[in-house]
Amino acid sequence: MDNLEHIVIIGGGFAGLNLAKKLDKDKYKVTIIDKHNFHCFPPLFYQIASSGLEPSSISFPFRREMRRLKNVNFHLGQVSEIIPEKNIVKTQFEEMHYDKLIIATGTTNNFFNNPSLKEKVHTLKSTAEAIRLRNEILDRLERACITKDKKRKQELLSFVVIGGGPTGVEIAGALGEMKRYILKREYPEISKEDVRVILIEGTDRFLRTMSERASQDAETYLGHLMIETRLNCLMESYENNIVHLSNGENIYCETLIWTAGVTGNTMKGIPSESIGRGNRYIIDEKFNIKGYNNIYAIGDIALLCDLSHPNGYPQLAQVAIQQANYLAMMLNGKTKTKQQFQYIDKGSMATIGRNRAVCDLKYSYLYGRPAWFVWMFIHLISILGMRNKVNVLINWIWAYIFYTTSLRLLIRPVKYPIRKHWVDD
């Protein structure tokens, strides 16, 4: 094992984990470094936030997956620096030598040069952020139930979602379903008129990356769920619970959900000339980062431009998975040098609540209930672990039949004081 080349993969998302699985274990020793000890399924973060699923249903421990993989290890840590001249990666816990380095760190929230928003808004880029938003929503529902002042009740239940992409549309749809179906069953003290959900998009249509038909249907479904919409409208600032919009409108909002954009999750050690649009690493056709021959990037963090995608490939799970498969074949010596990466677009989809979804498939377009069932099937088979698949399916079936869930639990973390005997031990 000591004579094997050591490949270090930073990030255990769709790209990193799939690459680790596909690499030749007789040729390489592989180490995944991630700040979490589990792989998660980001497309369903909004369902955690809306109490549709429990976090463990879409999370899978790395070490459980590693049991079946020869010469693959997991190290917990957040990479603080890469030292390319020494082939070293540094985390807060250790320094690790590599022969080949793969960066698959994905993206983080983009606040468009307004860092103060980070402390004011709710985001959906991690399991922890989804749990935080779930607690916020449940807290406001419970407080609204015991509030006698009508105006204050409406203030507590004011929700604004910034960004009309799939994540924004889906979390807005989940809030709309809560408003239309859940309140009368579980929160009878709250009327539908007390809840205000507004979805704001800066361009001329929602789901901009999908077809115009999908955008039109999505807007119709949002209307069915009593969600207010704003198009061609940018948020200029958010101060004192007031959202100031570019059209001059000011909206009172105590829960602002930010899904407006992403930026590459880069790290110290790779120079700025190797970083391009969207804070992504510029790579060549062999996925080498510009200026290096043993450091690669794949997935959302990689900027690969060609004639078909002059601004880079879309930051989608399917792109990350296909790039991981291609790089594995190349490193394993099973891909011809002249054979370039070609992304096969299998379509895209979004759901806007129960029986409401849109699917742009390769050869067809689906909407409504058929699209919703296709959306559920695709997401179900994509989740790691049979136990997780069964849990998700049971939760979805139960919610579909009874319009309810047992997951509306407001559980906050508690800080315990450090006791003397803990220190002594």
C-alpha cells in the first residue's frame, strides 16, 4: 500500500465521492478530506427546512461507505491551505502529502459584495443551515399561535425568498403548501391571511436555466399556493427587517431566505490567475488547474469552457458526477488522450409542492402530477443507502396521504458549561 500513488480529494460531495469510488484501488491510495463526516443530498435541503424530511434521511456517513472501498480513507478537517511546491495540504488538524490533488469543494453562498447579509439572512447550502431555517420557521409559527396582536402575528409570519432558481422556487412552494394545507390542520390559531410568502427574482422569469414553458408553469403553480411573485426586481438592501427593492417597493420581512447565487469555494495556495468567472478554478480538457499538472478540479468549483459552454458547464449534480467518472477513467488509464469530456444533459426539474412540478427531459417536457412523480423517483434513487431511500419514501407517502408529518419538532442546540472533572480528565 505504501508504494501506491496517494490521491487526496478535498470535498466529499457528488464529484468527490463518485471519483473515490471509481478510482483504481490497486493503483492508488485515496483519502477524502471534508469538514463534515457525512455526504449529503443538497437538492432536498429545502425539505429539511420545511419539516418534510429528517436530516439523517439525506445524509450518509463517509466511513460507512468506505467499508466497501479498498484503500480509501476519510479524514475530518477543513483545508486551510494548499502548498503546491511541497505537495502538501494543511487542515486545522494535520498536514498531508499528496501525489495528485483533486479539488471538489463545490460552492458557497454568494452575497454579491454585501457580506453583512450573511448575519441577517437564512441560506440553504448545508444540512446545518437547513436545520437552522426549520427551527426559525417553527419558532415563528409557535409564537404566532400565542400572539393576540394581529399586526404582530403578520409580522412574525412574513417570509421573503430571494432568488427564483430551483432552490428558491422549491422552498417558496414548501412555505406555500404550509400556508394552504398545514395551518388549518396543525395551527388553527393562524389564518392563511396572516402568512405572507414573496418570491423575488432579478430576471424576467423563474427557473431561468429551464425552458420558458417550465418557467410559465412554475409561476402558475406558485399562484395556486398563494405565493406573491416579483420579476425583474433586485434586492438593494435589507435593514431593520425591511427589504428594499429596485422597483422602489419596501417589504417588511422578519425571515429572509437567500438563494440568489453561489460562488466557488476556493482556498489559500492556488494563485488568482488560476481562478476565473464565478470564483471557479480554470481547468483544461484534462481537468488540470491552470498552472499545475498534478492538481485537478471537478464539479461546481471547476470552470471548463468549450464551444458548447463558453461560460463554463452548469453547476449541476449531473455535471459533477460525469466529470468525476471521466477523470477516474483518465487517471485509471482507460480514456484515450484525444477523447475530451462531453457532458450528456439528462434534463432538469423542479417541484413546487404536492402534484406540482416541471421536468425538462431530454426528449420531452412533463408538468403537474406526472412530473412530480418523475421528480420523486429520480431523487429517491439518487440518495445513498437503502435505509435512507426507505425512510424518504415512507415520509413522502405518509405526507401525501395525510398532509402531515411527525417532523415538525423545534429542537435547539443547548450549550452546557464546562465542568471541572471534564477538564481534569
